[in-house]
Amino acid sequence: MTLRWLLSPTLALALIHAIALWLFASGFLLKRAAFPDANDCEIYNGIPWINGSSLPAQPPCFPAPRFDNVVIVLVDALRFDFLKYEPRYDKPGAPPTPAHINRFTHVNSLLKSHPTSSLLLKFNADPPTTTLQRLKALTTGSLPTIIDVGANFFAEGHTFLEDNLVTQLVGKARRKLLFVGDDTWMGLFPEDFATTRARFQSQGTHPNYDPINPYPSFNVWDLHTVDDGVIDHLTRIFSDSDQDRRIPFDLLLAHPLGVDHAGHRYHPNHPAMTTKLAQWNSVLRNLTGWLDEWTLLVFAGDHGMDYRGDHGGETKEEVEAGLFAYSVGGVRDTHSASALDDRGLDDSLLATISKDAIPQIDFTPTLSYLLRLPIPFANLGLVIPQLLWFTPSGTTVPPAVHLLHVTYRNARQIEKYLATYIAASPSDLPDATVVALRLKMSTASNAMAAFEEAWSKGTIRGDQLRQLYLEAYTSLASYARAVLDECRGAWASFDVPLMVAGVAAAAGAVIGGASVWLATIWNPPSPIARPSWTTAVTGGTTAFLAFRFVFRYMLPSLVGLLPPNSRVEGVLTTRASTLHNMGAAIAAGVTLHLVNAMLSWGSIANIKQVIRGTPVSVSFFFFPVLFHAGSLVSDTFTIHEDTIVQWSLIALLLVHALEAASVVNPTAPDQTHRLMRAPVLASLVAAASVFATGRVRACRPEQLEIFPHCESTALATSTGLGFAVFSCLALIALTVWIVRTSVGGIRGASPLILGLSASILALTVCYWALELLENHNSSAMVWRTPVLEAKISLVRYGWLPCVLAATVSWWVWPVCTGVDITSAESLPAPSSNGARNTFGVSLGGAKTVKLVGAGASAAGAYILAVVSAGSSLIIMQKPATGATMAAIVFCILHLRVVSETYRVRYPSGSTTLVLLAFLHLLSLHSYFSSAHQATLTSADWSAGFIGLREVSYIFSPIFVTLNSVGGPLVASLAPPLLVGPKATPGAVRTALAAYAALSFAPAAVSMAALIYLRRHLMVWSVFAPRWMYAGLLAIVGDLGAMLAGLLWWRAKKGNEEWVDRVKGTGARVERGGKDE
């Protein structure tokens, strides 16, 4: 037996799985086209300004507006309801005020006392709401795409070439910029920030001040470092009462992170959030007192957060940020109605056209105009009326007319971008849509011309002029919003042929998995020659030519035969490349090889024989698996998948108990009671464990909408600690019992590995206790630093050495065999050949060595490996979810106990499949019961700081991943335990491949469902995240199965080497003790 032979079917299936996921992702997750074009002031040529004059060709593009400077404080995750005042909590008998409500008292005070100087808007972000995508949207005015989410966590170096505000301000206009806060900005604009630094230092006016001050952004446990730095710099810039001595700027960007980190570390309704919001309320009060009348302050959030403090963009709480604007001189002009009665364009128009909720990208063209810059090329936002309602300097034009002229230039910019985009990607928008948009812009231009004529002649007044004004403005706004809506739809378009190719490869993976199982379950009496790869090469080449013909010739020809604007055109259009063709061909070739391997071992008649020989009752065990896979086509079942998996597991465990109670030992009927007792008890205890761990959960947003009483219990650290301690103790006790019953005692490496595993669990509990102390509300700040250092030291100098020691010890000596030496009254000297046993005692030929438990030693060693792996990964969880991890390992050991029952009742192949079906559901349950859901906000980022003081771009992603998939990873190590202690390599080979195939089943069903549901209302909130996590868990299943094969191979080889070594001493070897 070689490792290559053992893992070859699993590797083949993993390759098909990877290709299927890649092909489907290439068609499902598409990026929008980006252009390097940059606007300049010439974009406004041919559009006369309000007074009929031409605008300059270089920045500043517009006459001086109302403000000289703009201060933007972008408070990360500042949700709208954090800023909004809720009077109902001040009434007698009102419920207690939540920690995050009514903390910005200064905002409410300014809105009441200075209504024309202040403005509060709902600032809606487009998902995804990761910081990188929000900054791109705010600086370019364009929409983010879901495939860019991953770039947020590796933002350094992710500069983008699209036209944006920062480059326009620093590079073209050569204006002054100050920045302090989130270092994500540094990854986006390294050259612009470097230019700002060099230009500032060359001026020499403030030699001791750095205009660019970034702070690390991913240490979500640190609530204060970034915020304190931002506050220090704001104080230094504004606190000097002498305006001439202040540090000059045109735009100041401040991006604190404390509110976001408070949400991630705790949750919105937590005292830490109250403290943080109160801190920024105080900062806002100071800022409004420091600013002069020529400075505009924008205090806004880039996104919101859900009830857990996470943000992905799935709920309104995650996308509803707040925007508060303030200026001492007023954010807008106010005029009495009588002052404009002769024309009728008074301030009442503003209430008619303005909205209280705006898309976040509307801020981009607004800020461009206020800074006198050209609007970025790819902008799709519309200027905010409330911030442009003023009379420009040097004119007497009413604010309404000024706003209309700026809006018209905004619409012309959008028209130019749309024309460029259609020319580059004509298939993204149907011809009918393009014609309709052009007609809208034509109508808006005509309405604008009609108003201009009426305004310049001065003959139309009052309501008639107001009507012309409203027609012009609403038609321009309607055009801008129509383009935005169409682009949203176009950038969610799909390459259906590539998606179908991915599903076809997934179907090949299913066929290949079935082939591997059938090929080995027959157990032919004599070895069969290894099947040739000729079939695979021939089939793969044919598939490549077929895919190339379909993608390159047939589908384009069919599109050409369709009538104009046919809805089928979007379904047949593809961007498949030669690389996609090669991937599909490789998947087809490997599938054919697996099928050929099956047919080389048998025939179709054998398949029928196997199916007929499988007991009907076995199908019951597969019903939950099939039901779960099929339920993924329903949004309701997907939303409640955690509950479905939990109760399916409990039902299977109860059936396991009934099966064990009814089994009869055919070889020893009088020992039936003994045979059934342990499996029945283990099944009942495992069912109770699944029920208990199911209470540890995280509620997804849709569950809260349906069942408001749904409670996320995974955050209950104090209550979870006791549960975790009990679970860890129970795990060690159960492992000792399993090993003793398997190999007849705690022998060989067992004491060492069990001792190290117990030490790892004890250190994990200590770590949780320190974390509980650190996070306790009453803990004094002076204690938090020593506690943090203790946590880090415990991980680095306690947990990590124990994990390494357990890993190395097991790998070097994976032996659980005991050695009994008879006739040991005197031991001879070492033999002439120098052979020695493990204990260093020379054995003469007259001695008899009895190996206790040798037949099951490899199985016992493998049990130790699984338990050691599970114990090592528990620290990645919170206490409550760590307890569930321990329970998952217990359930895996339960399978080891009940496997004997099924080997008596069913054929060996059916037994393996029955247990693998349970293991597959257990893997899914371990994911959900570790406080995760199939949502984009499910990851626990705090796991990235275990043993670290700050974020590590190597270890933090690994720790977060292990936190998410630790349970499924441990479950994927279990297949070798299900085939019995005397399992043949062929049986283990089959079990590994079958488990990999089962792990891929949810991903395959999700892929097929998404083709049909790609336009479903819940596609991005429910179905797409579920497919992503199904793909992730499929990859984990593949990698875990391969790791399981490696560990089992090492356990088998290590025990064989040990027996051979003892035999090499010349002693007579007997096998005794527990030897199943």
C-alpha cells in the first residue's frame, strides 16, 4: 500500500470539485468593466454656466462655492439610528434606552437650534459593505461588486486606476489634503498620499506635522488606538484659535474605527458602544465649536451593522449609515417667500425635490462640486439637493436655478460614462434598455432647454415657472436613477453557459464518486489490472474540442439567429476562454477515468447486484441527506438549515439506538445484550449532545424577522465557560474509555498523547477564563493589559508547545500496542546484531513477546490523532462553541462504537455509507453550532487575534478560517474510524473518496439551483452565500479526507514498523489482549 494509491480517488474527486466550483464562479461572480478614463473640466464645454459664461478648462472647474474647506469624519459603521434621536425613550414608562440609542445628543440639539446649519440624512450603502468597497464607491461614485469582497482583507497594494476624488484633488488640482485614520486608504491611494507628503514637506510651513497619518485597521479588539489618534490630530489642527497658524487644508479626511470595532468585539447594544458613541458625541461638539463659517463638516458612516456588530450588506441595518452635515454659515441659503415672489422659485421647492434617504454614492458628485473638481468618470450618483441649495459667489441666481444647472452637468457626465460603457460591453445592456435611457436623457435635455428659455426671457413666472422647473429637475433625476438601476442589474448579470459547465462538472463529480464506491465494494477475488489513462486522455481531448465548438461557434451562431432584443440572448452569451475549455475537459477526462476504473472491476450486472443486495432500511439513513440537499432550492429551508440539520441528526441517532437494540449477534446470541448495550447508550448520549449543542447558535437576520424571539447564545461567554469545562472533561474521559476498549489498555503512546491533549484542553479553558476577565464590564482598565499579555503568553508558551509536542510525538510513534514479556526472570545481553526493542531491552530468541491490542493498534492510534486534532482546534472557538467542538468529537467517537453494530447487521459497504451519511450531517451541524451561518457576515474576526497583539496577514486569516471550519475539518478526519479496527486499505480508500463526494453534494445542488434562481429576490442574501459556504465546506471535506488518508497511512505504517522491529529482535511474537 502506497500513500499515492490510497489517496488517488480522493485527489481525482477534489480536482473535479475545484474545476466545477471555478467554472461556476466564473459565470456567477462577474466584475464590472473598469476604465482608466479620467474627467477634466472640458467635460462641461458647450454647457454655458448660469450667467451664460464658459467654465475654465482646468480645475477649479467652477466658481467659488459656499465653502472653502471640507472636513469629512467618516466614522466606520456609524448606523443611522445611532445619530437619530428617538423621543419615545424619554417618555414616562418607556423601556430602557438601548446602549446605542440617543447617544448623539449634540446632533439633536443642533437640528433643533440651527435647522439651516445642520442636516441629517439616511446614507444608504450598496452591498457589499466591507470598508474597501465603501471607500471605492465614495471616491469614484460607482457601485461595488460582490467578487471584490475578498480584496478587503488584503487591501494593501490594491490601488485602482479608476477616476476618483483623491487623485483629482491631489494630482490634478494640486490641492491640500490631510488624512488620519484607517490605513485601508493607504492601499488605495499610495501615490497620491506620497505626493501629498512630499508637497507638504516642501512648503515647510509646519515641518513637524505629517499630513498623512494611517493607523492599523484590522485589530478589531482595539477600540481606542485609532480613535485616540484621530482625536489627537483633529485637536491639533483646530484647537489653535489663531486661524493663520492652523495647518492649511482643502479637504480633511478622518476615518476612526472604534465604533466598528466595538460592534465586532461586542455588539451594538453593549456598554462599550455607549462609551464609544458618547466619546464621538463629545468630539462632534468640539468640532462644531472650532469650525468657521467657510468650512463644511460632514460627519457620516460608511455602513451600518447588524445586531451582532457585523456587516455584509444583507439587512437594512447593515446598509443604513447616517450622514450629518453642519456649517456655522449654514449648509443652505434660506429666503423668504416674498423675496422671490416675482419668479416663484422659493425654498418650498427644496422640500418637494429632496429626499431624507439617499444612495451613498450621491456624496461623490456633491463633494466634487464643493471642491470645484470634475465629477469622476464612472460616477453614477446624483448631487444632494440640500447641500447645493445656495447662491454661488458673484451671482444673484436663486439656489433652485443653481442646483438645476449642477444637476444637468451631473446627468451629462453620467451620459458620457454610459456611452463609453455600452461601447466596451454592448452585451451588458439590452438594446431596448439603451434606447429607453437615451430617450430619457433626450426628454430631460428638452425640459432643461424649455426652462432655460423661460428663465432667460423672464416672461413666465409663478406656478408655470415652478412646473417647468420641476419637469426639468425630475426628468434629470429620473434619468440618473434609471441608469443606476440598470447598471445594478447589468453588473449582476450571469454567464449562464459557464454556470452550466460548472454544473456539468459537478454532475461528473457525483458520477465519479459513485464509481469509486462501486469499484471497491465488489471486492473481486483477484487483483484487476490498473485501468489505462487512455480513455481519460481521449475523452478529455474530445470534451475540449466539444466545449470549444459550443462556446466559440455554436452559441454565437445561435445568438445571431435570434430576433433583436431577445431575452434568450443573455442566456446564450458567454465569455468562456480557452482556459475554461481546458478546465472542463480535464474534469470530463478524470470522470471518464473513474468510470472506466469501475467498469474494469465489474459490469452493469454487478451494479444491479449491489443495489439489490443493499437492505431497504439503509435508504432511510440517506433520506435526511437527500432531503437536506434538496431543501437548498428553497429560501425558507435554507434560512432554517441549522434547525433542519440538527433534528435530522437527532432522528438518525434515535434510529441508531433502535437498530442497536434490535441487533442479534449471529456468532454468539447469548452475548447480544453485551453487544447492544454500548451502542444504545452512546446513541442516546450523542442525541442529547446534538440537542444541547443546537442551543448554541447565531441567528441569521431572516430568522430574526420571522421569529423575533430567536436568541444568539454563542456570545454568552460566562455561561458557556462551565459548559465548555464539562465537555472537555467528558471528551478526555470518553477517549480513555474508547482507547482502553479498543486496544486493551492505555499503552504505548497513549499516555503521552492523552496527557498532552488534556493539557491542551486545560490551557484552552484557562485562556477562556482570561478572556472572560478581560471582557467583563467591571474590569478596570489597569487590569486589561496584564490579562492580555497573560493570554498571549499562555498561547505562545503553553498551548503551542503542547500542540507541537503532541503532533511530533504521534507522528514519530503512533503505537498503542502493549508489550508483555514472558520468562523474564533473567534477560540475556543484547544480541549480536544489536537489535533492540522500543524500551531499549534486548530480547533473546528464547523470550516470548506478547503484543497486547496489536490488531487494533492502528485504529487506537488514529483515535488519538482525531482527539488530539479536535482538542487543538477548540481554542479557536468561544467557550460555548468550544463546548460544541468537544461534543462533535464525542459524536465521532460514537460512530466508532456503533460501527460494530452495523457490521453485524449490514454488508460492509452499506455500513460505511450509513455511517458516512451521519458523518456528513454531523459536519454541517458542527458548522452551525459553532455560531456560524451561511451569510457573508458569519466569520468571527476576533479569532484572528488568538496569541497575537495585532493582526498578522499570515496567521490571522488561518485562525479565522479554522474558527469557521474547525468542526467540519475534524469531522472529515473520521472516515477511517468507520470501517472498523481491522479495515483493509481498500475500505479506507473507498470511505475517504465517498466522504469527499458527500461533502460536495450541497455545493452541487446549490449550483444547479442558482441557475434557475439567479433572478430570485433572495439570490444575494440567501442562495449565493449558501453556495459560497457549500463550496468552502466541500474544499474542507476534500482537504480533510486527504489529511485523514495521510494520518491513517502513518498509523498503519508506524504499527507495522513497530511489529517488524520487535520481530527483528529474534523473539517469538504472540498477539494477545484486546484484538478486535
